[in-house]
Amino acid sequence: MSINDRDLVIEAAAAGAAVVRSHYGTSLTRFRKSAGDFATTADIEAEKAILDVLRAARPDDLVLAEESGRTGSGGTGRTWLVDPLCGTLNYAVRNMLVSVNVALRTGTQVVVAASADPFADEVFWTDGPGANVRRGVDERLAPSAESRLVDVNLDPPFPNERVFRAARLLADQGFIERFRPRVVSTTLAVAWVAAGRRAAYVTDGHLRDSVHFAAGIALCEAAGCVVTGIDGQPLHTGAGGLVVAADEQTHAALLALVESQRAGQD
């Protein structure tokens, strides 16, 4: 029996999460990618598990994966974006804050997506109308800014560093008075905004084809979060980056703080 895209993306993310979980705490071989960046045995094997699931069900689709790059013919107009272990640096030092991200893009639209937490045994997923978390049964995600916790990505690159730096945001008195910072260092935190576990998430960077962020952004959009670039423009336009917030008030406050940095540099 054929499997629909919603069930397939959940199955693929869960397959990757099972591999990540199985390797946790073991001796991991590291594969250097660039200065300060590496993959591990868990990254490679989790990606293979995800791709095996996708290829078995959708052999003609294009795949863009973190470790193996672009594979497949791409003749269907469908592209799977695969991040087998987001938070490798965390994982390598036995920190459990990681996620496994899988998303399907048709044209320019992500139509299904899943972000799995291997250690909480949760899969956050969306097929467009609403976002859910699967913990044996599915529960609808509900964003909330009540916690005032804002996760900020401090990892480079910083393409807009002349007018915006995340580190400066954390030191801004306006931020200190209104919010409480968190640095999880994995895009699991983006899914947490959709789930009401974070009030917002902020990052610089060019995210158009990012395998790291595609699933989390789709979850937040489906859950009803406010999602823009760091300059308030639609995603993948203007300055780029990401400000995703549980509500309009939180989003507006963060954009004002970003703008104050820009004003100070002009």
C-alpha cells in the first residue's frame, strides 16, 4: 500500500531519530567538514536511514541532504530537505539537545515537515493545516509567549553583522527587561516556538535552501506563529535571517530591538 507524504515525513524523521538515539554515548568517529564543523557516525547513519525510507517510497524525488548533498533526478518537482542531526556539537559532547529535520518542498512551498526529538520521543509535524506533536497520539501545537523565553542563534555566519548581531541583542536593555534569553544551539528550538515552549527564536543567515530550518519554519507557519526575516520582510527576501514569534506583540518587540541596532550603525 502506498504511503502519503504526511506519514512518510513522520516515518523518515523517526527513522533518523532512532539511529541518533542508538549512537548516543558511544565512541563517535568525526568527519571534518570545515573549520569548527564536523559530522559524526551518527549524522551519516541517521541520514542513510532517512534516505532509505524516502527512496523506498519516492524514488524519483530530488533529495537535498546535509551530508550527502543533492541526489535524485528531480523530475517530479519535489525536493526533500534532510538534516539528520541538528546539534552535532551538542551531541558529540553527550548533550541531548538535538533534532532530526525532514521537509518536502514542492515548487517554493514546504507541504509536509517533521522535526523529531530523539530523546523526548516526540515528532513535531505538519501537513499544512495546523501543526501537531506525536507522542503516541497526536496533539495540536499551540504557540504561547507566556514564558518570555527567546532562543537566539549565536552560531556564524553573520551576513548582516554590520547592522545586526545576536550577541548585541542579548545585551540590549530593552531585551533584558522584556525577555529571558536561551541558547539551545539546535533548530529544535524553532519547533518549540510552535509548541509554546519558547516565545520566539531569532537568527541571522541566508535560509532559503536551509535543510536545518525548513521543517521548523513550516511548523511555526502552520501553528499560526508570526514569521519574517530580521527586517520584518517576508522570509527569503530583504536582509534574510529569521524572527519567529508566538504572537504579534512579541514579534513587534523583537523587530524594534533589531531596528535599534540598525539605527545605531547608520
